[in-house]
Amino acid sequence: MIQYYCMNQFFDFFSRLLDTSDWPPRWHCGKWTEFHGWLYIISDLLVWSAYFAIPFIIIRFISRRHDAQFIRLYFLFAAFILACGATHFFDAVTFWFPVYRINALVRAITGIISWVTVFYLIKVLPIANSLRTAHELEEEVEQRKKAESKFRNFLERVPDSIIVVNDDGLIQLVNAKTVTMFGYDREEMIGHHIERLLPERYGSLHPFRRFKTYPGPQSTEVAEGFELFAMRKDGQEFPVELTLSPMETEEGPMLTASIRDVSEKKQLEKVIRDTNITLERKVKQRTEELERKNKELEQFAYVASHDMQEPLRTTASFVDLLRKQYKGKLDENADKYLDYIVQSSDRMKILIRDLLDYSRLGREKEKRQVDCNSIIEQVKADLNRVIRESQAEIRSGKLPLLDGFPTELKLLFQNLVSNSIKFRRPGIPPTVAINASRCNGAWQFSVTDNGIGIESQYQEKIFVIFQRLHNRTDYEGSGIGLAHCKKIVELHGGQIWVESIPGEGSTFHFTISEIQ
């Protein structure tokens, strides 16, 4: 029954919304004076007009600030103020027209809008509290200005030309080096297409265009090493290197180009290239000349040794014949002279043979893998008689496999081992130790003996051809063996030297390079 009664009142209220017969105008209610009444009316109208103007100002502000936050709140405030103004307007109207039903409806709408605004304010209050204050914003702006100033100072001082281009290829920023490099004023470049600084022949194929077509996230890509020609204001072209880096800005994607003039670098490269060509030509000529001379020397050594051996053999034959037929038949001096001639002929044969062997070192052009352990065994076999007679002991550690000339390496070890046996101390059996270790990209060998040793002033001279330190009566030989060793080691990209203590022994060191 109560619900029915309320519904009747509700429908009755809206059906008689404009009916003013139930109340008299406000002028007729109570005792209004002219001053009191018009003061009330004018005050309400002033409040209404102000409330009416404020929403339009808010709406105009929102329409111009597209980045404004809390747009809904602005509209709620506008609606709330407009509704409050409407209540004051109807309060003034009721002095002549008692539209109390409409006034009540406007007040109800104002109340609803007021509480919607309150709830929305509660919702956005945490967000609003997190916003920076005006002072904080001013500090941030100041910091940005300082950072921008530092950036511009840095940009002006870098040694390379820096150009910033937008997505349409228009130049947005240049530094002082760009002005110097290209000869344009800043105003002549900013706002113009980047093609102004490039020769026309590049067309749309220059890196600024191609960079935009690269796959992948352009915002993280950096392209370096572009080489092309740029063009100055006077039309002169010059080589440059480019480094391109994209970046995202508030104004859209930008492309930063670091440009370096490499004219001097290219000129230097040309000089180096021309110099290398000249040097290669000279080296080739010199190599051919040396090869020709080496062949001539080899031929000369072979012919000379052959021609020298022939008369030597003839002389030796006749001297031997004289000694057989007349030994003992002449005086004692004659026999002694014949012995001297025979000994000298034999030494000459050995000398010529060793000299011919020295000239032939390195004529084997092809290197092969050589097992040094096997070579030592071959040397022991070849020197077996001498080793047994001198009671020598030859020891060797684990030796490496090498790429080298087998014949020459065998001769190297044989000369060093035979010298260690030859130059032994009287009454002391010789011992020889051979070892090797890897050192700085090479194999370093050592051949150590317990022989007579070598004094320090002679330790370099012993590697000179025909250099002898002892009389032939004490130690036989031609004085060419260690010269052989030096040449063989140098053929394998190494060095040879000796460490020795007179009366205690010597250690011959030599290296064989792994990269030859």
C-alpha cells in the first residue's frame, strides 16, 4: 500500500512538473522589501552567471590541452558547477514563477553529480598525490636545460661531423664541424634534404635511404663502416666514412649520422699501396737476381771443385807413385817432403769436398716431416766406429717431429755430435746429451758435452767458415763443420749459439722455427 502511494506521488510530481498553482510567487511569501528581494535575486543571478561561465572556460582549456590529465574529472567539475548555477537561477525565477518542482529536480541532479564527483576524486586522489609538484617540475626543466646545454657543447666539440635527420630525410641538427666540412651555413642545411650533401649519382641508394629498409628493430641498430663520397657547397667531392644510429624522439624517429672525412687516410692508403707495389716489384727483381747469382755461384763452386779435384788427383797420383818407387832411395829430407805433399793433397781433397757440400746446402727445395729421434739413431749408426773407439755415451730425450730438410738436419746433428766426440778431454770418455723444448713458436735444441770447452772470446768466431782454434796435429778437420751447422739452422728460420766453460764442456743451442 505504501509502495503504491509513493509511486502515485512520483508520477504526480513529473506530470505536474511545470504547474505553479500550488504556491504563490516568492514575492508574496513573507514580507519582502524591495531592497531585500532584489538583493537576493541579483545575488543568485550573479552566482548563476559565474557558475555558467566557469564550465565553458574549463571546456575551452581541455580542448586546447590535448595532453591534459584527468579529463573526466574536468568534465565532472564542469557539470557540477553548471548544476549548482542552475539552482541559483531557479531560486531567482521563483520570485515571479513558483516552479518549485523544477527547482527540486535541478537540486536532485546537482546532488547526484556532486557525489559522482566526490567518488571520482577519491579514485584519482592517489594518482594525483604521485604527480610531481611545480617545484619538482621546475627543477626537472632546469636539469634538462643543463643536460641539453652540455649535449650541445659536446656536439660542437666532437671532431666528426654530426647530422640529425628526420624520417623524411630533412636535416634537423648539425654541429660546427659539419659547417666547416661542407661549407654551408647552418640555415642552408637545416630543413633541407640530406641529398644536398651527397653527389647526385647516388640517387636513392645512399645509406640514409637503405638504412630505413633494414629488417629488425631499427631503434636498436647501429650501422658502421659506410664508405662513400660527400659533396661540399662548391661541388667538390671527398671520401667519408659514416656511422648511422636511429633514435626515437617526441618528434618521431630520427637518424643520427657521424661523418668523418677520410681524404688523408685514402691518400695514405694509396701511398702505402703504391709503395708496396714498388717494393714487391723490387723484391721480385732482387729475388730473381739473387736466385740467378746463387745458381751461378753453385755452378761455379761445382765446376771449381771438379776442376780443382782433377789436377789434385793427378798430383796425388804422381806423388804416390814417386813415394812408392823412390822412398828410401833418396835422402831423409826427400822422404819427409813427399809425406808433406801427400798429407797436403789429402787435406785439400777434404777441404774441396766440404766446400762443395757447403755450397749445396739448401738445394733440396721440398721440406718433409722429419723425426729427430730417427735422425739421432742414424747419426749413431754412422759414427758407430768413432763412438766405440772413444767409449762415448750418446743420450737423447724425446725429440719432436719437424717440417724440414732431412739431409741437412742429419748433417747438423752429425757435425755437433762428432765435434763433441772429437774435442774431448784426454782420459775422459765423452758424454753427449741431446734435448729439445718448445719456446716462443720454435723448438729449441741443446747438445751438451763434457769436452775441452771453448773460451768466451772464440764462441762467436767458431761459426765462421774455415775458422780453426786448434792445430791440425791436435785435432783434425777443415774448420767448416760449424759453418755448416749455422747455415742449416738459418735455412730452418732459427739461430745457433754456444755456452761453454773451458775445461768442463760446452752446450750448443739452436732453434728450429715452427713457422717457416
